[in-house]
Amino acid sequence: MADLLAVLAVVSVLVAVAVPMIARSKSQASLAQCTANLGQVGKAVLMYAEEHKATLPQLDNSPAPGGWWYYKEQVKSYAGLSGASSPADKVFACPSDRGYGEGTERATPFRLSNKHDYTSYVFNGVNLPGIPNVAGWQVAAVKEPARTLMVMEWTAHAPLSWHHSLTRKQNTPFYNNAENVVAFVDGHVKLIPIYYDGMNAAYTRDPIGGYEYRYSGN
């Protein structure tokens, strides 16, 4: 009996150690996949620009509901996709994508949402009055391409995080320094903290000093 209890104790310890390690490994694998996919999406955007007078996607004439995710329809062929968008468009999907739902509301991941064109990543193209963006910009006109955002995870708009989330699986409240995978106009991809002033959604303005990104191209 004593031997059995000893074995059970050892097994309990091993399980207690193994479960967090497995969770961390899955999280790291998901982050790596999100980063790799966004890298390919960023390349597709730049390839699109190359063939359109060095100009980034312009979203003024996007169909309803329109918005900064319609860029996918303009660039997806450069990522090897054709036909109607669908959940099968894996290159536009982050495995950690949990969609957006408040409280106990069940959220559909953006990568599985027809409304959001089946993409976990959005273009820095919110071309509303007063909002910084690079929609329709010529690549060469962007003054700091290594700091200017081009494509990013949806959560960078809030900000929230799908990777090192301080709200776990909840999508509220927004918080400062939420980590997001982003692609810059110069093509590099990185996990970075996003600034939040406590009141305004992150994408509505450039961050304060000390952050390594900006939304505006000038």
C-alpha cells in the first residue's frame, strides 16, 4: 500500500510539471505559426504594391461591410490563394485567434468569420477622418518603413493579446502593452507591446515615445 501511495505521489508530481510544459509548448507553437503566417501575408501585400505602382492597398471602394480587412481580397492571390475566401485560407489564420465577444458572449474567431473575410490579420488602413493609416500610400513615401505598421493581428486595434493575455480568454478590458504580432512596411515581423492610453482604441493614434511602431506613414 505504501509503495502504491509513493507511486501515485510521483505520478502526481510528474503530471503537475508536465501539464504547464505542454501548455507552454502549444502556446509557443501557436505564436510561431502566427508569426510565420503574418510574414507571408506581409510579403503578399508588398508584392501587390509592386504590381500596383508601388502603392499599398486602397480601401475607399471596398464593398459592404468594407473596412480594413477587405485588403485580403486584393492581396490573397499573391499568397497563392484563389476563389472565394473561406476558413481554408490557413495563411491568413492565427491558431490563437479567439475572435471578439464581451463577457460570456461566445465569439467566433475572425479566421472562421465570413463577416471578417476569414482573416486573423488586418491592414493598417482605417481610413476614417483623423485616423492614422497607410491605405493607398506609395511604399517609398512612408518615412519610417521599419517602424510603420502594415498588417497586424486584430487585437492590436484594441489592444488585447492572443499570446500573453492578461485577460486570459476574455476580451475586456483593453490594457496597455498588450503583445501583438505585427508586420512593418519594410517587411519584418515582430511580437511587440501596443500602447493604450486608457480611453482610445490603439489604432486611433500613434503611441507616445518609447514604442517601436507607429500607424501613420508621415
